Amino acid sequence: MQTRPRQNDVIGSANRGAACESSLCTLCRADCAGKCETWLSSLRGRAVLYPRDFGMVTAGSDNTTHVGVSYNSLRIQGNLFGAQGLPPGVSANADNCLFTNVSLETTFGADSQMKARLPIMTGALGSTIIAARYWDAFASGCALVGVPIVVGENVVGVDREARLDNGRIAEAPELDRRIAVYRRYMDGGYGAIIVQLNVEDARNGVAQYIVDTHGDDVMIELKWGQGAKSIGGEIKVSSLAYAQFLKERGYLVDPDPDLPEVQQAFADGAVTCFARHSRLGFTEQPGWDGVRANFMDAVAELRRCGFKRISLKTGCYGLEALAMAIRLAADARLDLLTIDGAGGGTGMSPWNMMETWGVPSLPLHAKAAEYAALVAAQGQRPADMAFAGGLVREDHLFKALALGAPYTKLVCMGRAMMIPGFLGANIEGALYPDRKAAVHGNWDSLPKTVQAMGETPEKLFACFHEVQAKVGPKAMKELPLGAVAMWCLADKLGAGLQQLMAGARKFRLSGISRQDLFSANEETARETGIPTFSQAGDEFARRILLG
């Protein structure tokens, strides 16, 4: 794995800690005062695409991202001529081939198509405290931008206010809140709200509750796993009473809060917290036939409940599990299959497990595209796919969409889409102390990294007035600043993706293909099947020279 530098002098970004391949810090903090590229983009939007201090500098590429096998070892092909995807009747001339004319809208789904204004979605924001605290910013921001958001597993199970009757959910106020916030700001039918379902959620009747309470336009997502770990979801709790409550709800709590010796250790301060774990799914029937029967029964049950839209999320298991996910998603006519590679993020996972288990994102996604093509060659429609796992920047978006073309419709982003929520809440709490507790701000005053850009929302957020024009001045006063930060990040990602697509002469997402990429080294070419620069197009080039 290549180590990235902690600072990018060209755009003025800096990582607080060690930098991942994705460009995020290994440990992303809600109280961070900056200023990684994503943090900076959440304020300045598309301005971060360009070198700073124009008129005083020239800039040159570091060009060292070709080592090893990762998304950074794929490079994007530019094209000298042509223009694919312009609207009908629009001629391909210099006046029309502007990057701002690139359409970023995408659709996904089998029988009931959903729309997104950008080809991105959130990772699952579930039962972690940080997801609940900043949900208003995450949800309102994603809804305004017009992209899907995922309510992660266990939200109902960990809610102390949720009421169960005979083991089935009767009231779920936290889940209700999360859906309501997103719907309040959802605009023009763009985006989608997706709710994950794990073993405990299924036993508690969460699916039926959603249909009965919120209708059948919510998408339900079965969960096989994620890229950060090979076991079920975890959270930490620091209250003995809450740990015992979670155990009563049916979760594994470690250490066991009912053991007298554990209670004594907690009282003495030797044990300071408890880990709540979810169960592993799909373990009772071995083999392909068993897995298939189990899965198809689960999908059929969800359809009987009334769900029109169903998705599956799988993690970075081996090729057999990947093939099962792709085959079953096609057989069941699922609306989306999210494939999460190793190298992504987590709310809580065993650290060394996350560092050492599973298939890294690039080879996993390359195989997913290969296997989807095999399904298509048999005359069956593969499920639309979303790729996840350490994808953060606009170049990652292009590469993932191209690598998985034509089956990949979305890029799933976890930690990157949480950063604007943190940043906006911190700024809001510092500027308006009476709101600090409500928005979970971490700053008493603006740090120097923020003050250098301004001291009012209008000056700090490059897209403030765009958002205000959309929602109106009255609603703007109630909108979390984290939503404004989300819009700024989307502005940067969207403009950057438009520029890369225009450079490839692709003016619609459906035009992106694997031919728009080349591998930076032979090892990446072997893993992905994408030729290196010296191989891609060489035959045609020779025909030009010899013709």
C-alpha cells in the first residue's frame, strides 16, 4: 500500500494524521479543525479543484500515484476529439462541448427506476452515536443535493424509546425521525432513502413496521457485510444500564454486563465500556443451494410485506461470495447491489481486522464487473451496482463508474460524506452558541483554519447563496449548516467529475466505459484487465502511422 503525503501544497490541504490512499485521515474526527481536501471542499466547493494563489504560482503534478494496485494506480484517458452524450439536436462544436454541459444524473433500479442528481450515495449511517448526532445535517444535505442516503442497521434495536410488543416493533421514534428529515428536504423525486435490515432488525419486525408506517417507497437493504469487517456491526456504550438494555434487546454484549465480576470491574474503573455486536447473517444453510434458498425466501418475504424496492450490500469476501451476490441480485431482480471493498471506513470495527482482512476495492470491483458481464452474456439483467471502499475524490468517481461500466450506477461514499456534517455543525455551534448543544458542535470559537476564510456563513460557505436560492431565506434559517457544507462538497465533486468527463469527451454518464481508463503498471493491468498506456490503443495507433 502506498503512503500518501500528509500535505498537498498545491490546493492548500493538510491531513491532521496519517493519510489513507483515499486522501482522508486514517482517523477522522468530528471535532477536526481541518484541513484535508474533503474538509476544505465542504467550505470552498469547486474552488478546491484548482491550485491556490493564482497569479503567483505554477504547479506541477507529483505523479507518484502509480505504485501498487489501487484506484490510484488507474489513470484516466483523455480524448482529443468527439463528443458522446450531448442532447439530441445539439451539435458537437466548441460552443456546446463545455464541461458545464456534462449531465451527471443517473438512474438505478430494476422495475421502478430512481433518480439521483449525482452518481453518489452515502454509506450506511446506523446505530453509532455519531450517525444519530449529525443525522439532520447528513439527511437534509443529501436530500437537497438529490442523492440517496442509507439508514444503517440496528437503529431501532438500540433506540431506548423504541417499543416492542411481543418482540415486534410497535414504535420506533429514531427511525421515524431519520426518514422524516430526509423527506422534508427531498426535491423533485431525486434521491432515495434506504434502510438496512440485519438479523436483529428482521427478528424485530423492522421491515413490516417501515411499510406500515412509511409506505412502500422506502428501499429496504439486506446486509451480507461491509468492507471494514467480516463480522456484524458494533458500537461501544459506556453505561452499564444501557449495556444490559441492549443485551435484553437480543444483542451480544461484550463483556457480559450481567456477570457480577464484570459489574465489579466496571465499578472499579477497569472496564470502562461495552461492545454491542450484531449476529452474523446467512450461516444456517451451507453451500450454494442453501444460500440461494435462504436469500430468495428473504426477498420473497420482503415483497410480501409490500416492498417494491430491495437492495443488497455485500462486503469484501472472496470470489465465491461475490459471484453469489451478483447471481442472486440478478435472479431476484434487486434494484441495487452495493459491493464494499477493503480499504473503506467504519464507525467501529476491530482495527487489525480492518487492516488485514478481505479483498481490496480495486480487484474486487474489477471482478464484479467481469462477473456482471458473464450474467449479461447469459441474457439476464445484472442488478445495478454501487461500488464502495475508500472512494472519496472526483477521480475516484470517474474510475469506479468506468471500471464497472455499464453496470455501476453509483459510488457509495462513507466517511467523506460525513465530514461536511461535522464541519457545518462545528461552525454553527461556534457562531451561534445557543445552538451548539442541539447540533452537537465541538468548537467554542472558530479555529484559525476557518477564520482565515471568514467569520460568517455567507463568507465561509462558497455555495451558501445557491442553497438559499433553492430553499428560500426563511427555510435557510432552520437548515443545518452541515447541509450547506454537504452542498459545497457535492459542488466540488460534481464539477470535478464534469471536467474529467468532458476531457474524455463523455457528456453523459452512460457514455463512460473501461476504454476511458488505462493501468499505470503491469500488476494493475493483470488484476483489472485494463491495459497499460503502452498497450491501450497501440494497435490503432500503428494503423494510423502505417496507413
